Amino acid sequence: MDLAAHMKKLAQQARAASRQLAALSGDQKNLCLQAMATALEQSVPELLAENEKDLEFGRSEGLSNAMLDRLQLNESRIQSMARGLREVVALLDPVGRLLEERVRPNGLRLQKVSVPIGVIVIIYESRPNVTADAASLCFKSGNAVILRGGKEAMHSNKLIAELMVGAAQNALPHFPIHAIQVVPTTDREAIRELLCLTDLVDLCMPRGGEGLIRAVVECSKVPVIKHYKGVCHVYVDGEADLDMASSVVLNAKTQRPAVCNAAETLLVDASIANTFLPLVAQLLASKHVELRADPKAFEILGNGQSGTSIPALKLRAASEQDYFTEYNDSILNVRVVDGVEQAIEHIAHYGSSHSESIITRNESAAGTFMQRVDSAAVYWNASTRFTDGGEFGMGAEIGISTDKVGARGPMGLEELTSYKWLGFGNGQIRS
Amino acid sequence: MDLAAHMKKLAQQARAASRQLAALSGDQKNLCLQAMATALEQSVPELLAENEKDLEFGRSEGLSNAMLDRLQLNESRIQSMARGLREVVALLDPVGRLLEERVRPNGLRLQKVSVPIGVIVIIYESRPNVTADAASLCFKSGNAVILRGGKEAMHSNKLIAELMVGAAQNALPHFPIHAIQVVPTTDREAIRELLCLTDLVDLCMPRGGEGLIRAVVECSKVPVIKHYKGVCHVYVDGEADLDMASSVVLNAKTQRPAVCNAAETLLVDASIANTFLPLVAQLLASKHVELRADPKAFEILGNGQSGTSIPALKLRAASEQDYFTEYNDSILNVRVVDGVEQAIEHIAHYGSSHSESIITRNESAAGTFMQRVDSAAVYWNASTRFTDGGEFGMGAEIGISTDKVGARGPMGLEELTSYKWLGFGNGQIRS
């Protein structure tokens, strides 16, 4: 069978499975998830053996130690995967929720009810635990999933999916075995073939670097939900509580610099820049954060044209490109702006529509910022780091969207559903 | 300027306008819509003159009389466009609705609030009134719109948009003039260029024949919401009230055969086929509906291998392809099935996920049908013709979606919005 035919078969199997999944009850799905968790826990030696094949391949490909670490499974990581599945059991079934109800003048009763999306393709990079996470969230929301992980993790991913499907089938004899499928080839063309099948695939969610995501958007003919990158901003207004502002900036940048909701740029109102910048710079320097400053901030922090009066501060001039950059690292752009309007303009131009925060006591400035900043999450006096399924109370998260069609912001189980309209009549016809 | 640069400029202008539109109040938008309606009414001679250019072009291109009729404006059609705009005034502002609110254990208050989608491209065929309809709905929902109508209607479309923008600008001096733009070229490449601009265009809605829509999906890199076609089904169950069933079938097929929510296929349970088919066939024959029957239905209706005992009934054998076809005409497929399960299978295989109806007194059969049929709207004892923004109480409709990501079913103003999350804190940081 050629690749196109192979991918079509995979998608047809997923479509058929999705119809059966949509009819499973919450209890049936939970029974399967429990069995899947147990199966992973009971298969540590097998998982480690398959994972070792991946690690060997990774070493032969010259992967960095950091990459090899992300790829590696061990007993505690396997237990953590199983724990993840049990956490999904505890979440409410997102399917069948009554979202709206109305009775029309002719007596027709309309209900808007949540349903699974259908068939979802998930494309991701090296960590094998994403396989279990993504599969469990798609399954609980009644969706069939086609998983395409990194080629380095192929052996681990395949066995994780096999164990999950096998366990579910033991627990529930009519479990549709094509509910969870791994693309069994590392051929890059496979993705393109899959994402042409508009009648069989309902959604694609790529997770990874901006390059991967742009390549997926470029070739996909099915809807894609994603965020390209997280260039998040904290704007410290002229009427900010400066202690609060320092604490939020420090948290947003340093609590976990490598994640998408970490701040990349600090915008400071000119009226407080002289006071606030040295204060926050000192704190950031103590956390080894490098600052890339616009001319005004550079002047304030640099004590003139060169050098700085703050011990251990790494300071350099920001380039235009820096403002567009997601560092995933301990680096922060700093720019002095003239009030909330200029802050909003900066964010509109350089931002990624992910998460931004204003620190101020001024309700009117906060209102302007929250209304006019067009990002998935906008905070007033809080860290950008809260844009997260767990922090939003969604339980688990399959990704974060900066899109405007479909889910926006953190995506939990509810965000993996669509809806349909049910009309209850007693013979109504249209006149 | 080359075409790509031209389209990019159009989209950049739309993006800038969309930011301003998002900040307009409901009252400001209504003021503009009122002024737009008046401007159309007061420009009848100018509109007729531009429309005459289009008609002349259409005649020179050899358009059919039906096509020329769709293209033609007259005083009553212009008044009806103006009335449409005033109806949009009366609808609630869909922006700024509080969709959800939650307070997290750390005190962070999260609000999910509706916002405009941003920049929408609408692609449609000949009728110039779509220009006013689509522009007014996008505007009221705070979206900038780029309109690409049929090339036959270019003069009419341009003037309609110009009049609307001019009137709004008179009414509201800071109205963003690029809120409503018409693609000023008939070059087909223009669409492809526009739909590559993933950072500037948020959504494309094509309206028209399946060929047009497939071509748009094929070339678009921005999200597309659409329905390819409406192959709608009525399933008459073994426990149906046969009078009700006849009345619904007749309505679903004949009340307006050329629309997407009209029925194309009648499925009849074998247990009542002998009684019901002759009954409904007689009624359909009186409305000049041609029936395309499967072998069982053919046998019942045809009185054997050929001919029929029902006066004036046009009857022929259905082909496999017929079951996939949206006739937009007085033709109905008829198939005898073994119960609700087979009806569901038929719909899953041949249907277009638009609108289906089951006629039955049996609650359990209805429940199975409504749960398992994966269409945008599923009815119990009602006509498929109700899938419509007006009938759903949305006021006006910009289209109908059979997609699973974004809006599904009739799309009114609310369906033209996205949402964002607002987080209200007092210094919360993540630990």
C-alpha cells in the first residue's frame, strides 16, 4: 500500500472509531482509562526496553543530553503517566452538556449540546509522555486520535498506545481499537497526506517549535489549532504598586523561563521608570536574567552609555528582532513607554496574542488594557504564568491556543468538544 | 503594486480597522448601521446605474435569465437591503458578553468574554444583496470584512460598500474606513493571496456551490467555516404518525427545494413502507416531485418492474451517486431501510452532516437517532427546513456551518465572535 492509501486507511479507521466513541458513557470511558493506567504501571520493563531502542537511536543520531533526557522513560516517569490518566478519570465527561436551550414560538424546542469533535491529529516532538496525555484527553472527550510523535520516540510511543488500546479492550469488549492510533512511519510526507483528508480528519493540533507549527499550517487543509509562540508582556503602569509589579515581573520571567506563558518583554511607563527599573533590575540580576533594553531603559540602568551601577546585571541594547523573540531562557526585553496606549501598540505589533498583564491601581487604565489587548489571556495585577489548563481549573490541558476560531487560551476537555443542535418537535413544518 | 502586495495591504488595513472596531460600543455601531440603511435608500438611481453596468456585462457574457435575475437590483430589492440593515440594528451586541466566570482558590477571578473574531474574508457568488447583509453582520459583531463577490456584480458591490462606509463615516467621524472592503479585482489569484495571510486574516467564509467551496478550502491557510452541500434526510420510523410524516416530508422537500436544508432523501422503515410510501408518493406527485427509488421502494411504488399505479408520479431507479447529490430541485431519493440503525448508517455514509429528521412516536428510537447522527442539526418530529438563523431566533444568518471547529449550524451574530480570558488579580504569582 502506498503512503497516501495507508494514511487514508488510518483516517477511515479513526472516523469509524469516532462514531463508536461518541456513544460511550462517561463510566465506560473511565473504566477504560483506569485499565490503561494499570497497564502502563504493569509494563515498566517492556516500556523501558522499547524506550532503550529509542535512546540508542537518539544517541546514534547525536541528540544532545537535554534531548535524550526528554526522551528517556524511567519508572517514576511511567508512574507519572499512569497518575495522569487517573487524573483524567476524575474530570467530568465533557460530552452531552446542555449548552443552551430555547423554545421557539412554534413550539420547537432547540437544545445546543456538546459532542466530540471527531478525529483529531496530534503532532508533537520528543517526550513520550505526551502520547499518554494526549490520547487520554482525546479519548475522554470522545475523539479518535491519530498521534504523530517525534521519530526519536517511535518505539516508546507505539508501545504506550498499544498498551492503552489493549487494556481498554480488555476492560470494555466493544472498545473501538482504532480510537488511538500512532502513525507508523517517520516519513514526513505522511503528515501532508493525513492533513489533506478534509472529510476524515476534523482537527489538527501541532505542539512544538514555531518551525514545526508553521510547516503544519502551511500544508494542512483541515483546521489547525495552535499557538506559534508565546511572546508575553508585563506592562507596569504609572500607578502600579511597585512591590507587586516587581514580584509579578520576577515570577513571569523566572519561575519557569522555558514555557510559553513566561514573559519576554517588560514595558514600563515613563513616569515611574527611574524608580522602578533599578528596583526590578536588581531582583532580576539576582536571578541571573539578562536584560535587553531600549535606549531609555538602557540609560536609566546603564548609568550612561556603558556599564551599569547594578552589581551582576547583564545588560545590552535590544534589537528590533528581540521584541519578536520567544527566548525560552533567562532573558528579558525592557522598554520604556508613554502610558497604556503605547503599551497596547507595542503588544499589538510585537506580541503573539498569548498572555499579557497590566500592573496598576488605576481601574480605567486596566479597563483600557484588558479591552484593547487582543490576546487569549489578559491579566490585571497577576502573572502571565497563569495561562494554563490546571491553573484555570480545567484539570488537564492538551495545549494552548492563540486562535480565534475554535478554542482560545488553555484547552482542556471542554475545548476538545464541538456541539450540535437538537430540535424536539411535534410535527412542526416551515411556512 | 503587484497582486500579492495589494492583497497584503488590504488585509493590513482590515487588521488595523478591526482593532478600532473592537472598541466601538453597541450604540455607535447601531448609529452607523442606521446611516448605512438610509444611504442605500437615498441612492437608488446611483445603485441602479452601477447595477446596469453589471447586467450589461452579464448579458455580454451570456448569463442565463435566472442568473441575470439574481444579479438585478430594483427599488424594492434596495429597500429590502436597507430593511435588512435595520433588522441588524435591533439585534443585541454580541461583543462583551460574559460567557463564564470562575474564581480560583488563589483569588484570581477569571472571566471568559466574547470578542470579535477580527478579520473575515467572505467569498460569494452573484447576488449583490449579500454584500450589504454580510457587511452589516460582520460590522455589528465588530469584525473587519473583506468581501469578494462574483465578478458579474463588481460594480454593484463596490458602490454598496462605498455607500455604507461613507454613511458610517458621516455618522461617526472615527469610523474606521477599512472596516468594509471589496476586493477590487476579479483576478482569481487574489483569493489565494489573501488566504495565505495567516497573521492578518482570521477566518474565511465561502458561500456558494460545492466547487467554489472546495477550491477555497484547497488553497486556504486560514481557517474556513462552511458547508459543502446540504444532503438532508427524513427518516420515517416504523412507529411514526404517518400523517405527520407525510406533512414533514412534503414540507422538507417542496416548501423551497433550492435551499440547503431541503430534504434530498427519504428513508422509510420496512415495516411501514407498504402503507406509507404510496401515501406520501401521491402527495409528492401532486407537487411534481420526481422520486428516485431503491429496489424495494421501486417495487412498492412501481407496481412491479415498471410504471406506477399513482397518477402523475415520476419514478425512476436511484443510482448510488443519487444518494450523495444535493438536487436543489424537485427530486427526492427514496430508500427502504431496516430500522433506525440502518437509517443512521445511510446518513453517515451518504449525508453531508447538515440537517436530518426522524419521525417517530418511539422515544428510544428518537434518542438513538439524535445521539448517533453526527449532523449540525438533528430533529425529532420536525422539518429539516428549520436549520436557519431566523428560525433559530438568531435574527439574521451569515451562513450555515457543518464544521466541528468554530460555529456549527446556523451562524448569527454570536457565531461571528471568539472569546478571550480576563484575569483579575491582586498580585497573584504562580508557585
